[in-house]
Amino acid sequence: MNEFRTIYTAAYPEEDTYIYNLAFEDNLLVSSGSDGALRLWDSETLKMSSTALQAHKEISDVKISEKHIIMSCGNDGVVKLWDSRTLGACGEFKTGKKIALLSVSENADKTKISSGSVLSGQEAYIFLWDKRKLSLLFSYTESQNDDVTDVRFHPEKQHLLCSGSCDGLINIFDTRISDEDEAVIQVLNHQSSIHRADFIGSNTIFGLSHMETFSLYDIQDIEKDIDNENASTAYNFISLGDIRYKLNCNYVIDVIPHNTDDAAYLCCGTHNEKTSLWLVHSDGTIDQQAHIRLDNHNDALTRCLVFDEQRQVIYTGGEDGQIRGHRAIDNENKTPPTKKVSLFVVRCNTKDQEKNEKNKKTQVNYAEDLKQAFIPDVMFDFFDKKNITADDLYNESLKILNDMSSKTFTTYSIPQQKFSWFFNTLKHTISKFILIRVTSQQEDIEIGKYGKGSQIIRVSSMLKKAAELGNNDALYLLGDMHFYGNFSHPLNMYKAFLFYKELAERTGNATAQLNLGLFYAVGIVDEVPRDQAKALLYFVFSASQGNIRAEMILGYRYYLGIGAPQSCQTAAEYYKKVADKLMDYYDSGPPGGITLPRIPRKFADDKGGIYGEGASVVSSGAEYRKKKKLVGKIIRIEKKEMDNYIDYYSYIAEKGDVEAQLLLGKLFYLGTSRSQDYIGKKNGDPYDEKYGIGAAEAARYLGLMYFRGEGVVQNFRIAKIWFQRGINIGDAVCQNSMGMIYLKGYGDTNIDTKKATELFKAASDQGLSSAKVNLAKIYLAQKDYTKAYLLFELAWDKNPVEAAYYLATMSYNELSKESSCQRTVTYYKYVSERIGTVYSTLEEAEKAYENNNIHMTLIGSLIAAEQAKSYVSRYKKDYFPMSDQLSLIYYTRAAKQNNVDAMVRMGDYYLEGIGTKADPSKAIKCFMSAADTGISALAIWNLGWMYENGIGIQQDFLLAKRHYVNALLTSSEAWLPVTLSLIKLRIRSVYKSIVNGSTITTSNKLGQKENTSIITKSKNFIRKIQDSLRIDDIDESENVLELDYDDQEYYQSKDDFFETIVILLLCLFIAFMVIYMITFYTANITKIYYRQARLHAGLRRNTNTQYLHNE
């Protein structure tokens, strides 16, 4: 160990000034501070120059360019050169943009300068200038999706540049090339926001994250792959993990490459003890002999450090505004020279990364990991206040978060901007290892007082300290920030688990226990393996406190026996608890119950379903075409021209068109005051019979608005007036609503059950399901269970929530002959899921999906899936550590809830052996179950394919043909694959007939008909001759063995070869036809769009209102 002693100390003249950066070369020492000025120091005495250079409002980086020349950059978007002799500026490199620069670097031959910027809008820049001409050469913008925190040139190869950014990527560029697609040589995935990245020697790059994780990357052969199109994109790297844990420190000050060896000094700081420098070699080993210790800056943080290895002097700058010089001293108790010791490194190759991840240690010390998780990411002056409490830290954090809440954040999402083919491919490859983090342009990136990075790091540090001091609210907030990525906080699922676990142990928080159950149920992180028993335990703890989501999960798990004994009765009890709570919530709204939110869409449906457009059930078949015909025009209006249509119908409504008035009123019925303006005009006063049914409909909506207080002040008297007008025309909704007024005595109305019953019967006779429910409730109160149950069943045909709830309640209490546990669970489950959309995570997942936030989409979908929602996400495990086995489990659960595409996907998994052993017989059962629904052409086609090839079932061409034809009858979208399959089947059938004498069918195999083909007879003739020759040549003892010899394998191999050639030719023909059809379709669809555009333009120019109306 080398001990260093402080020999110089100098302080800034201004108080409360932090020192951010130090640069040293050839006895020139330069510092930058929070005052935005550069200061020059005598390296021998630390005497400060009398003149301070006011460089930038905020300085982010300082470097020594060459003798007497200093480089600096800051928030003004300019790199400046300073002459230390004249103490004045001697050059500027402008970006042409108002954008903050975070780092600056110069290449080895001093001809190019590069700088990286913060994220501005959707782009972050890496600028390159010609130093000799002071001119901008070009910039790279597509390779990084967040702040470029560091740029560094190679120490020897002046054209190589590496950059690190907050999206977790380290890019290596060939700066001789301006085309960014071609300039990118390699992309290294650090998996965490980069703080520092630089070259160590000639063949290694290091990456240090803001979370203090450190990795080394071998780039020895990188330039050999530049011109090799087939070069591997894999790279070897060594991960040291969190340095604070490995080296027992609180933070990493900097990483300083060693001048003479492929090594670097890891400069680590502590809050109370000394600062340490550890020499880490490129192979991941630490040299104990080179360990250096030096004094801290009292209680202040050490912010920067430079090492004059020639003179063995280390200069440090701290938040106390002091610069200190440290020199090595003789130490009799030095540690004797030792061999290099491994620093618990994990050596990886990206090709084997997934395999290595599975072999991680299974014994995890949660207590020790939690202790490390509580270490603040940064330290600052707020921690130095005396008598500070946990509540003070928590409250200060909330203030900052409230200031940030008005800003837009997008966490760990894939950017929606368009890139070139190369970068799209590159990003797809990278996404297999990392969730790319993109922050919005409004995020406050502080370069000043709290260092580089987002303010959220400061908040996280304060919350960690508050949680460590005992504030449980801070602990809960930390868990959510790491779990969901709130406020653009970097994701760390394992730390989220640790915080939730600690919170659950401290307080028994129901939400924390629910999330712990999710961790164990899914196995989100490797440190927390799947354990269904523990998952069930935490779900039970959470449900015992009344957590609705936990109760729904337990209901589903007991119903299907997932990690628990299968018990329909226990499932019914849990679902009943949920349904009772949700019905109370439903009835707490206006008369008739709260307005339920729409059922969230299935994300896969946006892309045509799990299998894509035309192949999945949701995008093919007769039912799909029927729905598309009904809603297609509405969808197009909502997406393209809704505003134009509203303007048009508003115009003609003002002219007195009653149909337009009704249409607009219904459109605005979601609670706006405008609806009554239009609906009121429809009714008129006095009533005009010429409007007929339309007037009754308008009266209905006006009555409902006043009855429920939607868009207007609730007024039962006015509601009764409108309902009576609707009743006069025979409107069922008006009859039912008026019946509710008499039944409950709303307003000044006297309760009249008899009159209410008459009105309910009248509305029920017109088929109104809600009237049937109200009438059934009256019979139920009168204990006429038979009539009540019958009416509830009739109402259930249209799936009203109340009908399902009362059917479940009657079945649970055995008040009907049809009572059964299965029916009870079915009805309660429907109520829980339909009203439970208010509490479901699917709504949050849908919003995240619309914002392209993949992480939140998956988290919301996973929680909903545990609650038995059959919403199969289309995202693959590329974006989430979900195993194939877990994917199969969720597809199975969805299939059990009649998701047909999930049944087909199950069959694929069993057929290919994905997540389980290959089992064609189970695949057949899955395809048959899906095919039996009669709506999945893909499942029917799969059955035909398996019959054709004899996989999992006896080969039968006739049954194969039958299934192919049925697939086409089920969905016209299957025309092309079915036609091609039938052609191939015909060719195979003819070929088999020529070779075998008959087509392969089940009946052929059962009947064992003699093969009479010419080829077969020829084979038998030749075979007899060969057999006779062999028998003549061997003795009797060998004849027994040779009589079993069969040439069929030889002939079969020739048959297979010929069949392969035929199929290959057929595939080439199919490819030609597909390309031709695509070309033909594209050309024709372009003409159609052109004609529609011309027609649309002509309609918009036409000012004839009546003509437009007719159109």
C-alpha cells in the first residue's frame, strides 16, 4: 500500500464554491468551479493566478490541449480555447445550436476536437471540428438516444472515438467517415447510464455508470472487422459490478488511465475515511501493491482528481472549495508485494451471455444487498445540515418531485423516430440486452451544483438516506421508482425488490407484499427465482389486508390450482369479496351505477394479433370482416377527419337539421354541456310528432343527463319531464329510468313500487336488459327466486354487470336449482374483471403502450395476467427477462380463458419444443381445440400441415386436403397459403402415386393394399437379384444376419432427394408468385389512393352543402 500525505492546500476566494474539474499536463494545473470560471495554479506551490477566466456560465469539462492551451465547454454550446500565457481566449468551436455540451476531447495528432451534448428534443449530438480551421466537420446524431456524457479519442489511433451516453451505450466511431451508418464500428452495451467511458491502452475500453457499475471491454480486433461484412457483433467484456460494494467505498470519483500499462486507477471516495486509488488491469485483476491512500477533504466530497505519475503527486478538488496536493511518503508498514488478485469479476462474451446469466449464484444475501442499496448515489450540502431528520429529507424530496411532475417523462422506451435500415437493425440487436432509456426534452439536466445527470439522482439519494433513517414513505417511493421507472428514474428491479421486502417486513404494507408475490410468481430478476409457494404466501398476506388485486389473484390461483390446492369454493370466496366491494363502488355513483370504462384493448390486436394481420383470429375470418364493416368508417373518422366532420355537422345542425343535432348530441354525451344544446333542439317545445323515434331518443339522452348529473346540474324534476316525453313515444330507456325514480323516490317523488314494476315490465318487454335486472331485483326482494333468476339469466345475454352479480349471489347462496360453484366463480369473476378495470393495471399499461413505454406495458400486463386477464402481450422476452417456460405458462392461462390465438401459440410451443419438451401429440390437441371453435383458419391449416407430413398423427393426404379447404372457408385471407399448400399437396400426392402406387391415406395403411407401382415392381426385381447374389457369396452362419438386410433405406433416401428437389422448385415458384402479387398490389393500391385523394380534394372544394350531405 502506498500512503500519500497532503503537502499543499489552496482555497477558492469565494465561499460555497465547488470545484468540479481539474486538468493537469506539463506543470499546468487548471480548475473549474461552480462559479463558471477557470483558474490557473502553480503546480509546485498551488499559488493561484490572480486572473480568473470567465469561460461559461456553467463549465462542464476542462482539458489541456497542448502546451499553454486549455479547452473548455459548457452550457452555451461552444468549445473555447484559452492561452494560459495571455490569459485570454484564442479560439472558439461553435455548434450552431443552443445546446449544452457535457464533454470535450482532442485526438492524438491535435487536429480534431470532439464534444458531446445533452439530449435536445429527440436528438443528442457528437460534434467534430477541424482544429486547424476552427470549422465544424460534421456531427453524429442517430447513435445515441440520451445525453452524451463523455467522448474520448484513442490515445494512438487518432481516428477512433468512443462515446458514452445515458442510454447505457458506448459507441465507437471511425471519425474519418462522416456517414454515421458507416462510421459506427461497434456498440457496447453497459446496461446502465454511462458517466465515464475511455480507452485503457490500445485494446480496452472501460465504462463507468452513474450507479457506479464498472466494466472493461476488449476491442483488440475491432478494426479488423470494419471491412468484414460477416464480422461478429459480439464482444468480450469483464463486469466488476457495483464498485462501491467491491471496494468498500461510497462513491467513485473518477477513472484515470495508467500512462504506461493497460490499466487504470479507480479513484474511490468515502464519507469518513481516506480516498483510495486501486490499479485495475485490463484483465480485471487488481494490483494490491499499487493501492494508494490519501486524505479526504474533511467531511466534503472529493469531486475531481488528477495524478502526476512522474512526480508522484496527486491533486484533488472538493466541495469545500479547496485544492489539495498529495505526495507519496515512506511507509515502513507497506504491504509486501503480492500477486494480482481477481476482483470478483464476471467474464462474459455476449454470445454466451444468456447462458451465463442462468449460472449465477443462487445464494443471495438480501440483508447485505439492502445495505448497499441504501448507499446514496451522490452526496451534497443538504446532508451536511445539523439535526436533519428522515422527514426533512423526505419532504425535500417531495418538493423536488412536485416541481418535476409538470414535466413530461418517458422512461425506458424505444424512440419512435425513423432511422436508417442499419440503425434499425442495430437497435433491434441492442434491445436484446438493454431497455433503451429516452428522456424528454423537458427533463432538467443539471451540470452545475449537483453534477452531471438528472435531478432524480439527487432525489433518489435523499430518499435512500431518509429510508435508512426509518422513513417508510421514502422506502415505498424508492420501490416504485426502481420498479416502474417513475420520473425517469433508472430501472433496477432487484433494488425495487429489496425496498419492497424491507417495507413489508417493517410495516406489512399490502402493496409491497403484492409486489413481492409478483416477483416470486414471475421470476423477474435472477436474484429472486420463481417460487410459487412464497408468491402465494405474500398474496395471502396482502389479501388479508383487503387488497383487491391480491384477492383477484388468489381467486384465480385457487380456481386453477396454481401454486395452491385447487379449490373452487375458496376461489368463490375470494371472488365474492372482490365483487362485493366493487358493486358497492358501482352503486356509489349516480343512479344506474357509475359509467364503466371501456374494456382495454389487447395490445397484440393493434398489429393484427399474435400472428399478425390476416393470420390471427382478430384480423381474419367472417366475424372480423363483419366488425370491420360496422366500425371501419368510424375508426377512419376518429383517426383522420373527426374535426372536419364535427365542423360540418355543427354547421348543418345550426341550420336546423335534426339528424345532425341528434348525432352531435350523442357524440358529446360523455359529459359536455354542448350536448343538451343540440338534443334540446331536436325535441322542441311543444313536442312535434313528425320527429318520431328520433325525438324519443333525444328525450332519453336529455333525461339521463339530468337524472345522472352528467354535463349539467342533477335535477330529477327536469329529468322526469324528459323521461315522460320519451315514454309518450314508447322509449324503453325512459320507461326504465322513470321506474327507478318511482322505486327509489328520487327528488320529491313518492315511492311507488307498483308503478315502478309496471314501467320495468313495459321496458323489459321491449328487450331492455337493465329493465329486466330492475324487475328481477323487485322479485328477489319479494323472495320470488324463480322469476328473479329467470330474468337475471335473460338479462345476462347482454352481459350487464348487475345481472352477473345477482346470478353469482343467488348461486353462492344456493337460491336456485342451477346453483353450482363453477357458475358462481364464472359470474363473480366477470363482475370483478369488468368493474375491476377501474383498479386494473391494464389502463396504465395501455397508456404506456401508446407512449411506446415497453417496460410499463409489460409490468402492467404481468400484474393483470396474474389477476387472470387473458391479455396476451405481443412483446417478446427481448425486452424483459421472461423465459420461454413462463411465456408458455401465460399462453396456457390465456388459452384456458378461450383465447384462440393463445391455443394456437401453445401448439407451436409444444411442436417446436419451446419452453418444454417437444410433444407433437400435445400440439395436435391444441390445434384441434382452436380449430373446433371454427374461427381460427391458422389452427385448421396447421392441422392440415400435420396430416400432410404425418407429424404427431398418421399421414393422410385426404384429411390434409380437407383441413386446407376448411381453412379457406373459415378465412378468405388464407387464400394464398391454402392455394400453395394444395398445389404442393397435389404434387406430393402424384409423386407418391407414381412411386408407391396409391395415395397415402389412413384407409390405405389400415387395409395394407399391395403396392403395384412400376417403380416398386422394378425395385423388388432388382432387390431379389441382389439378395440372391449375397446369399450365394456367404456361408450359412451369415445368412441369418443378411436375410434381415433391407435396401428400403437406400431407396427411401433417393425418394427423399427427388421429393426435396420438387419441393425446392415449388418454393421458388411460390416466391416468384408472392413477389409478383406484392408488386401488382402495390402498384394498384397506389392508383386507388391517388384516385381517392383526388376525389377527396374535389369534395372539399365543393361548397354545395346539400351535395356533401347526400354524399
